[in-house]
Amino acid sequence: MNKKGVSLLIAIAIIIAAVVFNKVISASKEEATKELEASKGLLVNVVYPQKETINNQYQGTGKLRAVDRFEIVAQVDGQLLPSARRFKEGTSYKKGELMLEIDHQEYKMNLLAQKSEFVTLVTSILPDLKSDYPDSYPVWRQYVSSIKMEKKLPTIPEAQSEQERFYLSGKGVLSKYYSVKSGEEKFIKYTIRAPFTGVVTSVDAEAGKAVRSGSALGTMISTASYDLEITIPLPNMDQIKVGTEAVLVSSDISGRWIGKVVRISGDIDEQSQSVKVFIRVSGRELKEGMYLNAEIAQAPLENAMRIPRKMVDNNNRIYIVENNQLKHLQVDVITRQNDYAIIQGLDEGTAVLSTVIKSAYDGMPVRVNE
């Protein structure tokens, strides 16, 4: 091997040795740093919770739904009249106000024809009634005179004897009467009026559209009152009943509303072990679909402590500091309020870790930040 090759090998060996030496030095420094930190301990913050009486309320969030909701459905066949042009989403109606009309002219003529036939039939039996049932004749005579073709058929006179009833039935008077009354009830369905004061929230109808019985035309809701549905854990239900008051607030608009529990579900959710509770509330600013936060006051918590919620793990354990070391401790979590967990089972003056440490472990050395 020539001198040039030997020099190259020596150079490579020197480089390798330098790299190895550097890694050894770095590892030694890191180990020394860890040992130094371990001897000193990680600097942490702690809190010293005290026993106190804490106001308690359950908080839940739900969505408003109108108490009165009316799905508008056509009950007869026909074409929607021009009044449907006003029937739009967001339109308000007062109770009894005309909303929609279906063309009824042909049906009206048929109904008038039936009513005319009924009048003719009753008129034809008046002579027989006068001779065979003289006491009933004046009543029926007055009844025929009171019939107005453009108005509803008056209530038929009651038969004064079983024989008279058989006579009226045999002549077809009763069947014709009930046929006309049935037609009058159907005629009402050609006109759709608001069942309550409210607003239209959806529309499936247009003027001139041909509809069939069963066709969906739209939806109307009342803005007078709403129900807020929330779920409450089973342990919190012992103090909640129908009539319990709740304070409702929104994170989107200002305001504060007082509601009352009106219904409680009869079963529980198997997975969450919670119960559905419905709170009735009213307010001009409220709208269906709005989310509200509900607060239901419960009995105050005696001899309880308040610690940062983030320091309690899923198994209701916390870290405390004893002799400059972390110690895992099980506590009884009564409830959670905003950023705090309300607990029991801890002695006053105990230093509770308030610094989040991802790699914390039982016995970890720490230093308390005084």
C-alpha cells in the first residue's frame, strides 16, 4: 500500500474516533443534566384548597323547539287559489286568519244540490206529518222555513216517538240529512285557517298548484312558548321535578329567561345514564332552533373543596405534593362547575398540584414554586 492510501485510512480513523468521542461527551452531559434536575426537582405550582359551602347548580345545554307545531296538509283535492301567494316562509298569522284556499266551486254546487234535495224531501212529507203526527208537524214546518241554502243545515228536530223515527228513517230523511252534514264538514276543509297565532317556517305550496288529499303544504309554529330539552345525569335527578325553575341564558344574545320543568322522560339513556328533561320558556327574543344554557339550582355542597378541573383525571385521581415528591391520590368528585371540580375526601392544607405535567409519575421529585 502506498503512502497516499495509508494517509487516507489514518484520516478516516481520526474522523470516526472524533464522532464517537463527541457522542460520549454529549451523553455524559445529558445524564449529568438529568441527575441535576432529579436532585433539584421540577418547579411546579400548587394550590391549598379549603373546605367550604359551595353553591351548586346543574348546567346543561339544549335546543329550543316550539310547543305548538302544525303540519299543514291538504285534506281535499283541488287547485290552490291566489291567496296562496301570501303563504310564505316567515309570514305571521293570527288565530283563525285565512292561510290557504283550495278551489271549491264545483264541490259547493254539488253540496247546494244535495241540500236542495233534502229540503224537497222534507217538504214532501209535511202533509203526512200533519195527519199522522200532528204534534210534530209545526216543528218540522218551522225547521224547513229556517233552512238557508248558503248557511249550514240546522240540527234536525228530534223524533217524539219511536214510530215517528221509523217513519223518518224509512223516507230517507235521516240518511239525507247526515249526507248533507258530511258534505258541509268536507267543504270546510277547502279553506285552511291558522290554528293559533304563529309564523310559517316552511312552505311547499304555490298559487295555482294542484294538490291532492294528503299533500304537505307547509309548517307553522307558535312563537308564544318553547320547550328546551336537556339531559341530566341520574345522580342529579333527585332534586329535579316538574315545576323546578331553571335560569336560561344564551351565548349568542344577551338576556336571561326563567323557565320551568314541564316534563321528565320516563326512561334513561343506557350509555350515558342520563334523563331527558323539558323546560318550558317564553320570550320575544327566543326563536326555534336556538341553543340555550340552563342552570338548575340544587342544594349547597357542605364541606366541599374546589380545585382546578384540569388536574382531575378520568379516574378521579389527582397529584399532591408530599416531601417534594408527587403522590397519586383518589378523591370523591361530587360535580364539576365550569373550570373547577368540586371534591371531598381531602385534608385541608394539602398541596394539590396545579401544573399540568404530561410525564408525571408517583414519586416524581418536584420543587414547589413559593
